Amino acid sequence: MSDVSFLSAAEWLPDALLLVTTDGTIVGANRAARELVLQNSALVAGGSLLSAVHDDASVLLSYLRDGSRTRQPVPGAITFTDCNGSPCRFRATVRTVQPATDTSLAVLLLQLQPTEGASTQFKELNDRLAQLRAAMRRQQEAEAERRSLEAQMLQTQKLESLGVLAGGIAHDFNNLLTSVIGYCDLARAELHAKTAAREFLDEAVTGARRAAELTQQMLAYSGKGTLIVEPVQLSSLVSDITRLLEVSISKKCVLRFDLMENLPACRADATQLRQVIMNLIINASDAIGDRSGVIAVTTGVAWCDSNYLAENFVNDPLPEGLYVHLEVADTGSGMSAETRARIFDPFFTTKFTGRGLGLAAVLGIVRGHNGAIRVYSELGRGTTFKLLLPAEPQLEPAAPNHSPEPTQWRGSGSILVIDDEESIRALTRHMLKQMGFEVATASDGREGVEVFESMADTNPLVLLDLTMPHLDGAAAFARLRRIRPDVRVILMSGYNEHSISTQFAGKGLLGFIQKPFRLNELRKLVRGALQQSEVERSVD
């Protein structure tokens, strides 16, 4: 508490109040003290209270020292010399305001009142002072809470703005990679099986797919990553990639697993959760470095209340309930508070240049699953990451999908491709022609509606991009349905199906394909869409 603020608040209290140190030095006094006691000109702030004492000054010093040893008020009596040289006795109470330190004496509050005054006023004064201290404490706590909320809001705003940037960049990269991967697939299909150039194309596709994985991390950070949501059991998920985890870390690290059996399922994208686990394990190995160390992976389930959920890295509003959790703890070097506050920033890293998106993607994936992440770390004491995901005990984990690769199927009829990217239109046209279709194209939603109107009698299958000028995918789709309610549409986007499903729910889409896509993926989707429309037509 500031001496100045306290005295300012106590200025008009009726009782005399002085702030003094244990050696009798006057720090300050309120109006009543100045009028009642400090009539001697020597008794000003910075002067000594001892010069006004009528009795032995050592008695006053002993009284002040006794008061500095406790937080409780200590009653007493002091006789001062008034301006006429006569003794004037006062009832006194002293209490500690600021304890002594290595470099400063204790500061005490001395309350004085003439002995003929009513004794009840001391109790009233103590009550008023207690109320004053409580009000000032509440104000300090409110100010601290305001600063905490402000810092949290800034952190959330930073994550949201960086997420928008990452999502936009990833969307554009996906369009470019669609062309690279698609044309490599087309070229490879034209070559003889034993041609060496096929191997070169395979390497090019591998590199492009790795770049596509980077865009998925960026989309994950923005909360728009590809989500194939299904029931997932965390313990089984970790067990399935145990061998991959072991070969991904330093040979000096030991992996220890404590995986809860019969763990409730959660609704999640298994591929993205594997990415999260791999990132955390590799980071733990890097934190241990060249030393020997242990990485412990633990799964479990717990009920989380609102107070617990409010203490996560980002305070997203999460409902109370049952949450499954995954912990990755290492015996590495740990982190300072400054480093811990920045670890989820994109491209922030304590490693060599070029790393750093991993934890940002982890945070995006966890938030995209309506989960939370907690971090415990101290320098020299290791780090623990704890992921929380809403548990859904009523769900059963999905069985693995072993569907075969699509065959070299060929179709017939007409298809309209609507996309504002010339490279995507040209690539998709080549792919569909290879499958046996006649292909028309349009460069935006408005043109697409006009072209479709001229072809409406044949009801061509439409491959429709989501993000376009003039008319976006949603608006263009609505216009197409007005022209022909049974229009057959497959939606294309660099974003994921989960993030756009609510826009098209119940509107009769035949399918969705995410960029970048491969030839076989498009073939399988088109074939399934046409077969589905044939079944629906035969039922009608």
C-alpha cells in the first residue's frame, strides 16, 4: 500500500494518524495529527517523533519495536509535550503497515487520541481503517484481474489474426499444389510402367505431398484443417504408432507408456491426433538433447469443472464435463516463463532456423476439436504437455478402413468445372477427359450459372469451387438449384469438409473433394457420385 495513497484516504478521519518508522522518524500525518500533536515545528515529515516526547524516549522506541513484531494492533499510551511545555497524555494504538526489509525499517501506523476522548472511538476508527484497507485490497485485486483479462484477450486476438493469415496462405498453396500433383499423376499415367521417368514423377509427387502436409499444418493452426471426424480411442491410437514414435526420437531417450485401458472414445480426426502426438514426442526429444532422458506418455479420463478449464493456455469457453487426456512429459531442460508464453506462436522456435510451426499446428488442431491444452514447465525440471478432448463414452471407436484402390474406371457424359483458378480448371479438364467425359469450364460463379443454363437439359455433373469472385460457391449452388432442382454437384475447396458442411447441410451435394487432390481420388469420387445419382433416379 502506498503511504501517500493511505494518508490521502485518511486525511479527513477524526482521529490523529501518523506513519512512523521504528526509530521514530515521521513519514507523514493526517490533518487531525497535524492539528492535535504536531504543533511543534520540528515535527514535520522527516522529523523525529522523539523530540516531542515528554517521558523517556526509550519507552516510545520500545513501544514502536513491539508494534513492528506483529500484524495485530498494540495498545499503549504516550505523553507528549505541548506548545506550552506541559505534558499531554494520549491513548495510542500502533500496527505494522510495511514490514522491515534488509534495506529499510518497518513503517507503522500510530493512532492517537486524548485520554479524555470516548474509548469507543478507537474501535470505530479501527473498523473504519479495516474497511478502508479491505476496499483498497479489492481495488488492487480488480486491477490485477483486469490486467490478466486484457493480456488474455490480446493473446486470443493474436491467435485469431495469425490463424486467418495462415488459412489464407494455405488455401492459395493448396491450389498451386493441386496443379503440381495432378499433372504429375496425368504424366505418370501416360508412361510405360517400366519407364524411369515414372520414378522421377513419383519423387516430385512425394515432395509436393510433403508441401501439402505443411499447408495442412497451417490450416490446422487456423482451425480449418481437414477433419475426418470419427470415434477415436486415444490409448489405441498411441499404441498403433508406438514403433513410429520410438524411431523418431534420440537413441538416448526412453519412451515410457502408461495407457489407460477401456478409455472412453472422443470424436476426433485420427490423422491429426497422430500429428499432434508426433510433434509433442519430437519436441520432447529435442528438449532432452544429447543427454539421457525419459519421455512419458500417459492417457486417462477425468471430470473437468469450469475453474480447471479456465486455466488452459487459451481460455476458450469449454463446457464442464468428462474429458479424456493425453500427457507427454519429458525430463529435458524445461522452459522459462517468457519462452512458455510464446511456444505456440507460428515459427517461434528455440531450435535452428526453419522449424517452429509444429506447436502452432498442435494448438490449432486441439482448438479445432473443441479441446484444450495445458503446459507445465520450469527451467531444469522438464516439461509436460496435457491435451484435453471431450469424452463421449457412448461412442465406439471406428474400425479401420481397408477399401481397395479404385480401378481404371471410365465414364461418359458431360461435366461442368467452375473454378476461378485457370490452372485448376485446365488440370481438372484433363483428368476428366482421361476418364471419358466431355468437359466445359467456367471461370467464376456467375459464368458457371450461365454455362449451366445452356447445358441444363443434359443435367451435367458440376464440380464447383467454394471461393470465387462475383458469385461464391454457396451463391452459385443456390442459382443452379433454381435452374434445375436435381442438379448434381461436387464441391471443391482448399478448406475442409467439416468447416463448410453447415453451409450445405441437407442441400443435396453429391460429394466433396479437398485440394490438392489426386487423379485416383477424383476418379473414385466422380464414379461414386454418378452411381448415387443413378440409384436415386431409378428410385424416383
